[in-house]
Amino acid sequence: MKSVTPNELKTTELQTLLQTAIAPRPIAFASTINAEGQVNLSPFSFFNMFSTNPPIVIFSPARRVRDNTTKHTLQNVQEVGEIVIGIVNYPIVQQVSLASTEYETEINEFVKAGLTMKDSDIVRPKLIEECPVNFECKVLEVKSLGQEGGAGNLVICEIIKIHVREEYLNENGQLDQFKLDLVARLGGNWYGRNTAESLFEVPKPLATKGIGFDLLPDGIKYSTIFSGNDLGMLANVESLPNAHFSSDENVHRTAKQLLSENKVAEAWETLIA
């Protein structure tokens, strides 16, 4: 295993390593306004949710590595403590990337990126019409993490109103993960896309307790056929069937195929000797 300490790397090298390893990252499409009323729109992939009650999201417009300057978004939220954060999906990803261009302060990125401004209900910054979801937020705090190039600035925001485009809802009125077609940032110029082919479900062991790896029968636990993911699925049942289990590799292959189809109960039935 290759091991390094951060101070052994140039800041640009460290940034590349971190942004490639810590991914995919959701994108905050930040709509802000300065004290003179000039609009700014820019994406940030140092972003996530951190609380539901109260509803808190945080993003970080870092200081530029190349020259240690700060971004208009940071300056704007320090002047006007309000923001709209739009969620980014595939239909607008190229426009979002275009909005990341470092235009001058007086340039409106909505216009440059061909996106539509819409008045917010509460805050001064504009909604992004094309985003599937918009969050109107008030800025609670801006916390600097350093003064050198690459240092982040945590913009802690409380969501005070949510806008959802109805075409992204399912029949139950909830956001549909397939319809959303969300994108995320990876390292370099790479993005990830949540298509139907790439989405999968993993049942959470919250209401019940999985038996765990240690209680799996040895013939299954030490099988050369099952991967760690396969065993994780088998170990996430509440109890083992009261039976003897096959150590036959062909049986294990059949069970593995069932697991790939998310048929855990059927896989266990197949494993019964």
C-alpha cells in the first residue's frame, strides 16, 4: 500500500488525489447576489446535507490554489447572507459547467449559461428554473478553514423553502430517483451519472439486526465463490434457516447469481443441502 502524508505533496497534487478519491460528490449550484444587486451563479462540489431538523446544507467555495484568490460566491454570501442552491441533473450539466467560467463580477452567469432566473419567494438570490430542486436558504455562518490557496470556507446554510419541479415526482408525490437523473463530480473533468443502469438498492439493517459475518456457516463464509458483497447480503438476515448448508461450488454459483438479482431469501433456500 502506498502511503503519504499531505505535506509531502504539492497542493495541486493533494487536491487531485482528494477529489478523485472522495467521490462522487453532489453539486451545489449556488445562486447569489452582492450588495449592489449583481447576480452570480456557480457550481460547487464540496457540498452535502448535514441536518434534517433544522434542515442544514453546507458547501465550500475554496480559495483558488493557483493564486489564493476568493470566488465571487464567497464574497456575495459575506455581503448578503442569502442563497439559492439548485440541484444538478444530466439535462443541464453542460450549462452548469459553463457557469463555472470565471467571468467578471458584472457578468450574469444565468445569461452566459442560458439558464432562466426566477424570483424566489423569500430570499433575494434567484431560483434556477431548470434545476429539478431549488433550496432557498439563509446563511447561518461562513467559517474559514485557512488563508492559503486551497483552503475551504464552509458556508453553513439553513433551508427555509424548497421548490421541486413536478415532472420529477412519482405517483406518491415523492422525488423519483430514476426521473431525477442526477450527476455528481469526480476527479479532473470526470462526472458520474445516476442512470437506471447504475442505480441499485441496499437494504439498511435498521429495523432488524443482521446476523453478521461471524455467524455465517464456515462452508459459506470461506467459499471461493462468494465476494465480500455476497457475504454481506447473506449476513444481513435476521436469522439463519434451521438447516444444513451445501459446500458445493455449483450450488454457490447458483446462489451468487440469485444474490446479483437481489434475491437473498431464494439464495439461502438454494444453499440448503
